[in-house]
Amino acid sequence: MIKVGLVDDQQLVREGIAGLLSLSGKTEILWQAANGVEALDKMQSTQVDILLADIRMPVMDGVTLVHKLRELGFVTPVMMLTTFDDSELFARSLAAGANGFLLKDVSLEKLIHSIESLVEGGFITDNAMLKKWQQEKSRPASVQLTERELQILRLLVGGMSNKEIVRAVFLAEGTVRNHVSNILAKLECRDRTQAVLKAMELGLV
């Protein structure tokens, strides 16, 4: 059972998401919070496997929440949920250290799949939003990756975890980890989420 923390300033939205997730039988909502400050407090006492957070909230918004969590050393995957089709919010969320970004009109099936992927170390985002942001920000690439590294980078952008990449490219898990490390180093990124963002910005994939 995946343990979830849910952060949204609208009670009806929180309860609606919690109710839908309970139907799946795959997740358990350990706690709910109305803003980032409440969420930070709850994370200190009751950690979860994944955090689902709204972006625009009073007191402390979702982007600031992710910043604070990463500063405090929390590596818990964070999925940003929003009703706003805003590519700038998308970029800010990922730059802050979020691991995924979805619009709230997503289906329950996709939400559950996304939660499972993030818990396994993957990356998830709204494809239309990603394409929109890429069109706005894309510039010529100045980073040279090998064909194998580009292949693995495309799979990272597709949201695959290392174990899923191993099955897709028929390489040992240690070899895949080395390729991912090389990709991060060449892109000068601290984690795979940042690497995906950088790759899209440079038009590498």
C-alpha cells in the first residue's frame, strides 16, 4: 500500500482526490494539509511514500513547499497537481525539485499509474504541457550525448524508472545506473527530474 500525503487548500478537492484514491485499493492517505506550512509540519512527524500537492495555495504554495522539502533533505517524490495550464508553473515546479506535474482533470487510472511510477523513481508530466513548454524554451543543444545515452534519456523523459529501463534496453541495472549518472553529469543536473527539464529545454529529445 503506497502511503500518500495530500496538500490542497480546497477541502472539497482534497476529499475528492482522497476518495478516488481510496477506490484503487493501492494507496492510503496518511494525512491531508491545506497549505505548505501544514504539510511541512506533518512531514516532520509522519513521512509518506509520495506527496501530492496543489501549486497555488495561500500561506505557502506548492513550489515553495518543494523548495523547503529539498532544503531540509527530504527526497520524498512530489507530484504537483494543478487546474492551471501554465507552462511557467510547470517549469518552476520541476526546477524546485518536483518529480511530476499533472493537471487535475487527469483520469484516476493515470493518477494511480503516475503515483506508482514516481514511487519507483520515475518522472511523470502532462505531455501537452511539456510540449508547450519545450516550444517556448527550446534552444540549440550544446551537450554531446552518445546514442545509448540519448536512448536512455528518452526513456527518462517517458517516466521510466531504472528497473523499467533495464527491461527496455536489455542492459544490467548497474550499467543503466552508470549511463544515468553520465547523463546527469553531462547535463550538469543534480537529479533525473532536472535532467528531463534540461533535455527538453535544449531540444535533445
